[in-house]
Amino acid sequence: MIVFPYVEFLGLAEDRVFRPMIPIIFQANGKEFKSYSLIDSGADYSILPIEIAGNFNLDLGSQPRYSILGAGGSSFTIYKSPIKIEHIIAKRGFREMRWKSIVFFSESGSTILLGQNGFLNEFKVVLNGKNKEVEISQ
């Protein structure tokens, strides 16, 4: 099991907001992208900003694209990755967790979402809001 603290943000009216975000490395075509990603149990799939597809030299032109609804009912376009993207969760003193899955790339939004297919279906994930911690185990 690996435990990560929630990430603190400044919310509305200067309130402190804590989100279940974890550091993760994405790899494809010999390149990598490191970022914090939001664990989103309401997302069906993991969704990354489209710029990351460019970093990985992925051609999305012939890939299926879909219009989906996000939180609040706004729609946006996503593209299916042509290959499985490697994911790595690492924390000093713990064994790395590695897996590959198809992700989708979004034309809008900058927050990486880790959704049901490709993340939550791979692990046991406990969102401990009381202690502001994420527990991940296989």
C-alpha cells in the first residue's frame, strides 16, 4: 500500500480545499510526463490534456473522437489514445506500481483525471477524507 496526502488548494472565499491527487508518471514512445492527477470516481476513463499527446508524438487524427459531458453539464471533445500509455506511481521507500492502459486526450481542461477504466479498476483505492489521505494497493 502507498499513502499520499491530499493536495491543498485555495478555494472560494479563501477557504482551504483538499483534493485526492497523486503524483504519477506517464510514458509513451520513449518520453515521459510527470504530474499530479486527480482521482475522479465520476470519470469513466482517465483523461489527459491533448498537449501530452503531442509530447508523446501521438497522431490523434485518425483516432475516434467523442463528445462527452463533464461536471456541470458542459460538453468537451476527447480522443482515444492509439496505444496504451504506461502509468507509474512511485514513492520513496515503496515498490513502484506500473501498468498500461488506454487513455483519452481532451481538447479542453488542464487537470489530469484518473477514472474508472484504466485506474480505479486496477487498484484498491481508499479516499480517506477525514485524514486527507489516498491509500492505493493492488
